[in-house]
Amino acid sequence: MKSPKNIYVVTRTHGLRPHLLKSEDYVRILRSKNLTEISDILFKSDYAPELSRISARELDAFQLEKIFYQKLSERFAFLFQITSGSLREALEGYYRKIEVENLKRIIKAKHGKEKISEDELIPVPRRYQSVNFPALLETESIAEMVELLKESPYRGLKNATDLYEKYGSPLVLNAQADKIYYTSLWQKLGGIVDRTEVKELIGTEVDLNNLLYMFSFKRMKTDPSVLARMIIDVRYKLPRSLIPKLIDAPYERIPSLLTWPAYAELARKAVELLDKELLAETEHIFSQHLYSYAGNMILRNPNSLVFVFAYLTLCFKEAKNLTALSLGKQLKLSDEKIQSLLFL
């Protein structure tokens, strides 16, 4: 039986879910002519207080993205305030996804020898940070950045620096950061109630990440031993016995090796896209699958703690959708192109 505290958290999350934008809201925003119209629509949402502090002259996609991700961070922080014990530890572990995203942004900038400021990171309250982001931003290279992380939970990035130097791709470090993150999160999930349902959601997310990295590394023509090192060591619907076969096979054969029908169909679509060199579109279909899965989990498990995790997964979806809409409008992309970037 769930404790009253856990029942309370699920109940409060039910109250938060209606605040998320719906597909029809995204379609309405898509029809907007410019950022001012997007802002006007969002004045009727949770983003109104932050939008009211931006003048029409200051309004741009960068400022809007900051607002969208600030709200994402605040939604996590609110749930931290009403949870405790193993559930709070698990939620904080899941929150590290934002921290990992920030690390990836810094890695990308350092790799390209570009300047990056704290203003370009997703806001994370200092009390929830496990790394010193201002110090990381001041580093001059990937090597210096990794060295600075040696006392943090991401010390394992050092294990991938040799591969980064060999292949010259930030993908190697991104994969290692994800491996560290998901391995730690999976362990934290073991102490909560409803862990079976929660692991179904997070396990699916891990599987999708592993499959996407398999396709990505194979397209880079990296040695199979590299992929073996990068794979997240969490098994859900990808059996341990299947992993070596997937690692050794060319990417075109992955669909035929997968035994889970949903993954096999997803992999078939990925092969078609990769054959056309559509890398961003390939990544998009994996994320789309995750967000659709999270939406189904919410409907199927209204009284489980997985409702909380699925809600937060959809919060990520909202931030990404609104960012794509605002940036697309600023760049004057066609509505058709912007819609292809959305998760609906």
C-alpha cells in the first residue's frame, strides 16, 4: 500500500498535468505570424509571469527558450518540495537530465572552440547542482573541462577522452555522460514503490538511447569495441544476449535482429532516414516514440508514481516544442518545416 505522502504527490501531479499545453495549442501557435503572437497566446498559460517581464523590443527566440526551460526547472523543483526519502532521491536523479544537457552544451562549445555563457545553459538552482558550471564555462578545452569534473558524479567522462581524441567527435563524450546518468538513475529507482512501472518508462528511454547511439556510431564507422564501451549498462527490452549481435551488425541489419515489434518498426524508419543522411530526423523519431510512450503511461497508470515521472517527461516535450516553434518563427521557416520539428 502506498504511503499518504506518495498518494499526495500523485494527486498533486494530477492537478499539474492540465497545465501542460495540448497538441491543439501547438497547432494554434504554429499558425502565429511572429514571436509577438506566440507570446500573446502563451499569456494564457503558466508562462505569463515571465513573459510579462520582457518588452517587445527584447522579445526573441533566445529569451523565450530561457523562459521555457526555466519553467521546466521550476516544475521539477516544485515536486522536490512535496517529496521526501527515496522518491525525492529518484526525482533528483531524474532531474540530472537537465544537468547532462548542460554538460552537452558546454562540450559542444568547447569542441567547436566557441564561447558559451551561463546564460546559454538551462537554469538549475545551485542547491540541485552537482557540478560547478561557472568554473566549467571558464575552461579552455575539453581536457581541462573533464579534469575539473574528476571530483563530480561525471568523473567517468575521463574514461572516454581517449576515444574523443581518436574520433574527434563530441558524440563520444555525450554518450559517456548519458551512460553515467542513466546508470545512476536506474539504481535510485530500486528504492521506490511502483518501481516496476517507473522502470518500464525509464527502461524504454534507456533502450531508445542505446539504439540511437548504435545507429549514430555505426554511421561514424567506429570500431564495434567503441560502441561496446558506450552502451548504457541497463537492460530492459534489449536482452543482454542481443547486445553483442547488435553491436557487430551493420546498421541496416538492426531491424531484423530486434525482437520487440515497436523497436523493430522504429529501427526500420531509422534505417530509411539514415540512408537519406537525415540524421536530425532520425533522432526526432526516437524522441517522438518516448513522448508518445510517456503519454500512454499516464493514461494507463493514473494512480502509480510513474504518473509523476511521465508528467516530467512531457514537461521536457513541452520545452522542446515551444523552443522549436519560437526559433522556427524567428528564422522564418515554413510552417511545414516547423511542424516536422514538433513532437505531437
